[in-house]
Amino acid sequence: MRFFSDNAAPVHPRVWAAMQAADGPDRAYDGDAISQRLDAAFSDTFGADCTALWIATGTAGNCLALSAMVPPHGGVVCHREAHIEMDEGGAPGFFLHGAKLLLAEGEGAKITPETIRAVIDPIRPEVHQVQPHAISITQASEYGRVYLPGEVAAIGALAKERGLGLHMDGARFAGAVAHLGCHPAEVTVQASVDALTFGCVKNGGMSAEAIVFFTPGMADMVRFRRKRAGHLQSKGRYLAAQVLALLEGDLWLANARAANAAAQEIAAACADRLIHPVEANEVFVILSPAEAAALRAQGFDFYDWTAPADAPGAARLVTSWSSPPREVQALARAIAGL
């Protein structure tokens, strides 16, 4: 019974069907009819004109989006625990040709205008120091915490005030929107987000994500950078088909609601073991090594996690759109019975 990661979840049947329906000859790269529908589909989803490019991985999506905002001599403000800092193997430095990540603090892996200012205000406006060019936030954060629309808007206002780009790593964006119950535009384009990496693989996709640009013209440079980085796939229609299948009928939100509901069921059994409020599909819980071993002996798989200083141990439990209800219920009972 696997609660390792939503990356390991199966492909949604409607995504498989869309890929099969895309079979047959068409133009290569992104000249096919399916890829050409992405802009309109995302514009409908967000209620605003936008440009969307498919991409194979979230790492490439994050870095290529930032490459449109940050020169090689510039910097990106992000949380100390951000995925681009902790889990992308130096890819931002590679794709941005040496640009630096400027690390900010914040509870729940969320940064605020105050913690951003604490990083950028001491930087002297001279060639001897790396100048900030963009801010990157993760929605939902690396600890499953969700930025409220007003929180994103406050960061967006600071970005505009300082002439910085604003990127959103949306690997679990669907879970955040499902939790908030808001229109997706409220936490993106209406909050001055310039580019969003729209996560699909964790939410029922197979091998496709999307970079959504809300700022006109920003995608133009990235088209060239995507090719140069080796990410312009020749049969792009199969990537586009996955993304469109998730957007159609708001399947992306239905899948996220299922994952969130499963996480809430587990969280309800954790009581005071919870390390962070559960707002998407990740549950961070205090477990001693013996308790973790007891759960694994019952057939539950999950990752150990860095525990708070006063805790004997911790684990991360991740649900997905396809988490079997009986396994979710079994895990909740097992935790409650520790």
C-alpha cells in the first residue's frame, strides 16, 4: 500500500484515451492541431489570454519559465526548502547559465513579502553583488501548505514594485485550487503571476506538464530555449493530448479533490502527530522509528522525513487521485491504533 509519492500514481484512463486518440500522422513538434489548442484551453481555464507550452518535466518547466525572467548574472528569490533549491539537482543554474538562487525563510515553506525583503533589501545595487530578477513560489508548498489569493497578490505587488518577475511552481497547483475552492485566476494572473508551471504528472498525467505564461511575449524566448535544451519533442501532440484531457471537464480539479480528500481522512486519524496543517495531498506526521516500522510491517510504504527537533522521527504520506479508499482507511486506522 503505497503512500510514497503522487509521482508514482497511475495514468488516468481519460489521459490514456486522449493519447490513443492522438494517434495518426500530423505535423511534428508543436505544429500539430492538438498542440495548437493549448493556448485557447488554458485561456478558458484561467479566464485570461495566456500562452501555454508543453514540457516533459516539472524541473524543465520551472527552469525554462525562469529563464525568461532571469539573466545568467541574476538571482531568483525562493524559499530555502523550495523544490528548485532542494530537489532539482542544480538544474536552475544549468538552465539559467549560472544564475543564483537567493534563499528566503518562511513557515510551512511559504515566503512572504517580509521574508523576501529580508533577502533583497541588503543587496547593494552594484555589479559586485547578484541582483534579484525574479521570485519563485511553490503552490502548494513543499510542506503541503497553500498560498491564499491575498498572499500571492501581496508577493505579486512586491514583485511589480521591485521590477521582478513572479513564477509559480505548480507541481501540486490543482490540489491548492481544490483546497481553496477559488477560480484559478485568483491565485495566478489576477495576483500578478507571470508564469505558472502547471503540474499534470502528479495529477493523472503520464509524461507532460505545461508552462503557462500570463505576460504577453514571455513565451517567445522560451520556445527557442526549449529547443536548445532538448525539450522540443518531435511527437508533441501526445504531450498536448495529456494536458488537454486533464483540462477537459475540469478533470484536473476532480483528481485533486480525490487526492485531497484521501489526505484529509488520514490527517483526521493523526491528531497531534501532525507537523503541518494538511491543505493539499501531503501529510507530514510524527512517527518514532518503532512506529514507522510497525506501519511498514502492515504493508504501508512511505518516506521518512526530517523530524522537528523535539520529535523522535517523522514521515511524509502522500495520496493521489487513485489512492484506493480501502488502503486510505486502513492507514488511518493503523495510525490511530499506534
